[in-house]
Amino acid sequence: MSIVARQVVDGRRAETLERLLEAGGEELRAVGHEALTVRTVAARAGVSPATAYTYVASKNHLFAELFWRYLDAERPEPTGTDALARLRSTTRSLCERLAAAPELAAAVTPALLSSDPDVERLRLRIGGEFLARFAAAIGDDVPEDRVGPVLEALVMAFSGALLQSGMGLIAYTDLADRLDPVVAAIMEGHL
Amino acid sequence: MSIVARQVVDGRRAETLERLLEAGGEELRAVGHEALTVRTVAARAGVSPATAYTYVASKNHLFAELFWRYLDAERPEPTGTDALARLRSTTRSLCERLAAAPELAAAVTPALLSSDPDVERLRLRIGGEFLARFAAAIGDDVPEDRVGPVLEALVMAFSGALLQSGMGLIAYTDLADRLDPVVAAIMEGHL
DNA sequence: TTCTAACTTGGACACGTGTCCAGTCAAGTG
DNA sequence: CACTTGACTGGACACGTGTCCAAGTTAGAA
């Protein structure tokens, strides 16, 4: 049972949904997000466009859904004895994951800016996920009264890094290396 | 003489360009970036769509150009005796400027993600502008060997904040207040 | 004034998005 | 087995994007 677009999906529909998302991922890898059309994805999934649109509200929604699933699929424990090391391990895992699917990462950034309500839900979930991962990494190593701003700085910096990667200013493979010193700079004086 | 789209523009064309961009701004304020179409902008400027496209390569390019001009038009001196105060004044001016034109800000975020080469140029300029403003605010108050990461952290956090505003997670009017503690957190231990 | 080069235009084009709906199909229930 | 119900489909639709081009129009040089 999976929650998508407009409704909960199970039974026969669940399989079709799986096929559709699978096809979406393949198509994305194959032709990139600019060239991908909902109709080609539908065709790849062996489904009519009209049907595809009953599962996915829009192209942006498709990208957001794919990204969420990709993100959700791997949840590495932060490793390290201090907050900084755990943060580093967290950003590194995230960045590696992005680097392993650059087309998806490039697709999701503009997609999440859509005002589509189905995208909105996922946007909140994804944002919340980043926050939760950083919070988990920090643990309670930062004084209570400063966790707020520090976490917010981390999330903003990470979103900013994503944005800049989406723009092509930073290669996804360089992300982690660029982010390490930034994270260190943010944490300086808070541990 | 102004540089746009494909070529340098002057003389007769310069006026038409001005009219077109003016119309773009009005239309943006009037109907928002989702409802704006190149054709309505052209109509408002009293020009045919075909003509509009000789000035502006795409809708995204139009937004980027409008934003760049808006940003470029006001360059407040950072005020304050220490780097933190000057940074605060810099982010506040930027945020106020964004808050005064939320439609433009909302339009430019997705627009800058376009792969359109004309957008690319502006993207670099705009990114460079943010960097330059923060660098100017910091002056040489941060030890040489740490300016790099600190500046990068600032730019990333600011881009991230823009992204989140574009997503509607932060109202443009709250931006400055949200950013202040983040900037403070980043600068902690570097002054 | 006439010529020329730059500028503008209408209108069609290919293509993508997302919507709609009447009609077909398949499964499992009674 | 006939029936109901939910899933799926084909095909048209309105609308936007960005491109193209042959045919005007305009301004200034000769």
C-alpha cells in the first residue's frame, strides 16, 4: 500500500504504479529530465498517457515521488563519535546518493518548486527528512538554545548546495568536498 | 546600450527592449509568474510575440533578466563597524528587496535552473553578485585561511533560503529574520 | 527622393502539458 | 454464469512554448 497523487493505492493499482515509477526512473536515466515526457514514460511502462495521469498528477510530481523514494530507500546511521564527524558522514552519504543519480537530483530541484499540491506534500516530507537527518547527527552536542539556528543553517546550506548543483555550478561529485568545510565553518564555536 | 539575449542592443532596439522588460515587470506583478505568458507580455508592450522572442530567448530568460536588473539597480553600502553587523545589513537589504518584489523572486528561482544558455550567463552574474556583496561585508575581518569556506557557507545558506522561499516554506517577509541567526551561527568563531 | 538595411509582423508549425469522457476490458462476487 | 466494479484506453481538447519565414514597414544614408 502506497500513498501517491490523489489517493491510497493498493492491489492491482499498486503494481501499475510500481511499473510506472520504474519506467520513470529508467527514462530519466536514459534521456535526462529535459527530454523526458510523461507520454514516453507511460509508453515504457506499457500504459496509456491517460492512465499515467491517474497515478501521477504532473511531471513534477513524478520527479518528486521518484526522489522521495530514492531518498527514503537508504537511511544510513551517522557514524562518528562527535557531532561534526556524524554530520560529515550524513552529508557524505546524502551527497554520494545524489552523485549516484545526478539526473534525478537535477530533475527534482526545479520540480520541487512547482505549486502543484501533490508536489507540496512531498516537498514538506523531503525538507523534513533533511532536517531530521541533521538533527540526528548532531544529537545533543549543541547547546539547547542554539540548536535551532544551527540546524537551520545546515539545512539552508544544504538546500543551497542542491540548488547550485541543480544549476550546474557544482558537480554532484564535488558536492561532498565542497560541503565539508562549509559544515565545519557552521559548526565552529557550537560544540 | 545593453547586453541581452543574443546580442548587444542599442538605438531603436534599446527602446523596444526597455518597453518589453517594463511590460514583463508589470505583467508579473499583475498576474504572477505562473499565469504570465510571453504573448501577454508582448501584447502589453505593444509588440508581436515574434518580435518579443528576438529580445528574449525564453520566458526564463525574461525572468532572469528582470531579476538581474532589479538586483543591479540598488547597491546599498553595508553599514556597521564589525563584519557581523555589515553582513546583517547586507542580508537585510537583499531580503527587503526580495520582499518588495515577491513575484519576481518566486519567478526567478525556477527560471535560474533552466539550461537555456542566456539564462546561464545571468545565473553566473547573479551568483557572483551575491558572493561579492558578502565578501564586501566581511572585508578582511575573517582570517585569510577561512574566508573561503565561510563565504561559501554564506552564499549556500542564502541560496538555500531563496530556494525555500521559492518553495513557499519561508515567506519573503520573514526571510531576514530567519537569516539573521543563521548568519550569526555561521560567523560564530570566525571573527 | 530613392534605396537599403534593419526591424517588425502575422500566421503557421511541431511539440509538450494536463484534462476529459465515452467506451472497453478483466476479475471476482453472487 | 451473468453482473458489477474498478482499471484502462483512444482520441480529442485547450493552451503554452519557442521557431520559422515571406512579406511588410521604417529610418536614415546616398
